[in-house]
Amino acid sequence: MRVVMTGQVGLDKKPFLQRVCELARQHGQEPAVFHVGDMMYAEAPDAAPGRILDMPLSRLRGLRRSVFKDILAARETARNIVVNTHATFRWRHGLFYAFDYDQMKALDADLYVVLVDNVDRVHYRLVRDGHADHTLKDIMVWREEEILATELLAQIVSGHGRCFILARGGDDGEQGASAAAETMFRLCFQPACRKVYLSFPMSHLGDRPDALAETETFRRTLKRYFACFDPADVEEKHLARLAVEAAEEGRRTVETGPPGRRAVMDIADLLAIVRDIDGQIYARDFKLIDQADMIVSLVPALADGRPALSSGVERELQHAHEATREVFVIWRPRADPSPFVTATATRIFRSLPEALGYFQERGYVPAAQAGALFA
């Protein structure tokens, strides 16, 4: 398996890939990982840390081609190769690509993965590492550019390589990051594992702790058995609400994140990306559905028994149906689902255990895991 992972600056891809490699070794795989940036610095000892992009483009290209020759040579002995690189850079030279067509063609990757993360978490890491010369808008633009360039790379260079967007899901040691590493491992080393888009209401359950707990169980359980794409792993909608509330209170900054990893953001900077957040959520979630084999949607019940069915979930079900994906709905309300749900669903279940039993019967869960479905 030959894998190319891309992603903007500020993602901490190296520790993320270390976790992926640990999982691979636990399953008898030993991937050879190449961090192109580190290799370029090793080839250019005169480059000060964090300053290599200040070099002339001609020298950058020469360094990149030199280290990529070593990567191509490793194909002779390494069964599994993971290349950690970028698809684009936006620096003082402007916007420029970070790969060479002929060498990517020679690598002939089986899989391309674009790692993404919340804008506030990326901002925190950039500031932590001394890179304060950016705006939140810059981070949003870099993310879109990296996704688009990687998708084009996969389409143009490889006739069989698939491209996936994968949310990092937090910092190392957090549950989201661990689940994302599991998904990355499955994409790379268990290609037969079914890929699932998780669908659930994200803004209708604030006063229902039982429904929130049910949703968390749903997300956590499916991630144990499938390669899951979870829209909540890039959750930025709350940032718009925080910005508006802070502006109304006359504050100039707002903070997010856990203790020790608090991102401090300027209110004006945050308000400037509100429309970008909405637009990227809309486009990205549909991409996540398209790259999945099936969608599994949880519709919890409200206190009065009515369905907690958001317009976003309905739109996701319709998109998945039109994309000819299998559509599974776990319907928890007492009332029967509407024709707008039944018309798009491949099958409707009344509980998560019922759905898991069906997936086991159909062989969607590997036999080695099936016995632990209800543990």
C-alpha cells in the first residue's frame, strides 16, 4: 500500500501518523513513513528552522526532487509506504504546488488522504509554534486549497488512487484523535473495511442529556467497527455563536479549547469567517458522504416523542440516496418516520443493537470483530 497524506500547516501530522503506525504494527504491518519536510531540512543544513520556504522556488524544487528520489527508491524494499507532505504552499512566493507530477506518477499511490482540523485548533498550534502571522481566514483558505489540490492530484496522477478527507478530531490522547487514527489505519491497511458516514442532529439536543448520551454512544460504537467519517470531528459552527455573543458583550477576544491548549482569537477575525464556516460545512459534509460506502443516521426522540430530525440530516439522507449509497436510519421516536425518510432509506431500525445485528448478518463487520458487537 502506497499512501500520500497531505494537509495544511498546524495539524501536527507527525504524532498523528505515529499513532497510525503503532496500530499498524499491532496488526503485523510495518509501514515506512517519510516526512518530506524533515527530509528537505536534512538536505539543506543551512536552512534555519521554520525558514525553508523563504528559499528560492528553484532550490525548493531541487530539494524536494532529491528527497523524493529516496522515497521512490524505498519502493524496492518497503511493502507499505506513507508519505507525509503538502499539496500546496502559500508563502511569500504566493500560492505554489508542493509536488512534482512525474515523481508522483512514479510513486503511483493507492490512497490520498487530506487531514483537516478545526480552525481554532490549527490556530492554537500555529501560535504555539511561533507562527503568529496569519488570520483565521488564511487557515480556512489553506484548508480548501489543500483539499482541492489533493483531489486534483489523485484524479490526474493516478488512475486508481482514491482520495479521502479525514478530520483529525483533536489533539493526541483525545478520543477524537484516537478514533481518527483508527480510521486512517483502516483506510490504509484494511481496505475491505466498510466506510461509513455518521449522520445525526448536531444542534437540536442541547436540553436533552439522554439524547446527547445516546448520540455519543452511537458515534463511539460505530467507530469501533468501521472506517467512520464523523462531521462532528470538524465542529466550527459554535465559533460563530461565540463570536456574536462576545461582540454583544463588548469583548475583543474569545478563547476555546481545553486547559493548556486554549486558542485565543480576535472577535473581528472570527466574525470575518462566519460565512466561510457555513459554506465549508455544507460542501465538506457532502464530500464525506460521497467518499463513504454507506450512511448510518441516528434520529433521537425529543421529550414529547417527536423526532429530533434536523434539516441537515434530511439533506444528508437525500444526498446519500441520490449518490446511490446505502442509507440506514436508526429511528428512535415513537411516531413512524415520514415518507421523506422511508423513501430514501435502504433499511430503518428501531435501535442501535438492531442495526448492529443486521450489519453482522450481512458481513459488514469482519468475522473477527462480530463476536464483540454487543460488548
